[in-house]
Amino acid sequence: MQIMITGATGQLGGLILENLLQKMPAGQIIAGVRNPGKTSELHQLGLETRIVDYDAPETLDKAFAGVTKLLLISSSNSDDQVRLAQHLRVIDAAQRAGVDHILYTSFAFSQKGNSDNVHSLTEQAVQDSGLRYTFLRNALYIDFVNVLDLKEAIRSGVLTTLPGNWRFNAVSRSDLALATAAILTQSGQENQSYELTASQTWTFDDLAGALAGLAGKPVIHREDPEMQHWFYNFLSTIDTVSTTTDLERWMGRKVTPLKESILPFIGPQQTQTF
């Protein structure tokens, strides 16, 4: 069996590779990269690398030759029309190359509401292709807390947000990577979909409490109707509330606690000594 990970030098792709290497020989893993200048570290791990550029269809047929399972990590392009076109190129090339099973990092509960979003359309294209598939519908990355300026919240003792009944099923990339590696190496996952979210939602009040615990000082949550940030509009268009236990089942443990998940976005100088 040969498993290929596209976007292997990205944040999620790199973490998936780390987990895969703990489960199977490096010789069975192929790292798909867009930039050949970023392959030396992968080669040191014993991994074969191949050029996979979503915008260069001529790279794809050769890259996918002999691949049994292909993990298509969703494009990071900001234009959804471009993203969809990129995904379609990968799907078409996977068909031509005889890939047996394609896995796609979709978005949690993207099938709810408007079905014209890039993830639902990509999923439909995969199904129409006739390839065996698995849809890994990832929750919102915990990284979104970066827009909230957590360091300033610790400094001032106030986490300020736009009013609303905000609840989040967001999780860390490391948790998603652990579950993805488990799914990739487990047989019998063809034509399955998993909603990889936290099993319980958390709120901005919970976030303020986590900040207080890390900083060793009070941090309160305050709502301000005058606050302006484009991200709140985005949050209102996606499902951040629905939950399942799919992620925890595949990880074999609970999701990383909120307090631990936000540590990378604060920095050690902002936390108390434990």
C-alpha cells in the first residue's frame, strides 16, 4: 500500500506525516509537495517526495502513479472558485492514475444549509468520480483565536468580543492530524464521512477562564457591540455548534483541553510558571 499526503509541507500535512510515521514504514508514505525546495527534511525521514501542484495539472498524473490512498488536503487559496478548480484537477488525475481510495479534508457539517460551498461541491465531485472515498470533515481550527488578540486580553485582564450566543466546536490541528493518521491506516473506511469536531462546545467565557488560568491573573469576558472584525461575519456563516464524538473515537482519547490548545497563541512569557 502506498499512501500519498498532498500539501505535505503545510501545517496539517506535516503533522499527519509525523503521526503516520509512527504507524507504518516510511517506504509506504509519499509526501506530495508544491515546492521542491522544501523536501530535504522529508528525505531525511526516509520519505519519497513528489511534486503535487494543484495549479499544474501536468504534475499530477505522474505524482499519483502507484498511489493506493490519496489524501487531498483542501487548498488554502482564498478564492473558492479557484479552490474548487484545483480540487477537480486532483480528482480527475486520481481517476486517470487508478488511485483506489481518495480522502478529502472537508469542513464539519458543510452539508447543512447552502450546498454550493466549496467543500460540498468537492465532495459531490469525488462521489461522481466513482472513486472510493472518505470525507474528513474538520472543525474550525482553534487558530481562529488569533484574531482575538489573546496577549492583549491577558495584559488588560479583559477579553472583548462581539455580543452573541457564540459557541465553538473548534479543535487543534494536532488532534485532527492524529485522527486522520488513524483513519488512513485503518481498513474498511471506504465511502464514509466523519465530522471531526470537539465533543462539547466552548464559549468566550470559557476562553477567558482558560486565559486566566494560564496567566495566573483574572481575565474577564466583556461584550462590545461596537467591535468590528470581518471574522465574526464568517463565523455566522458556518456551523460552529454541532458536535460529534468521531474525533475522540479516532484519536482514542479526549480532545486537547482548551487551556492547552491556546498555549501556542499566547507565548511562554504570558503564562505563569507551573
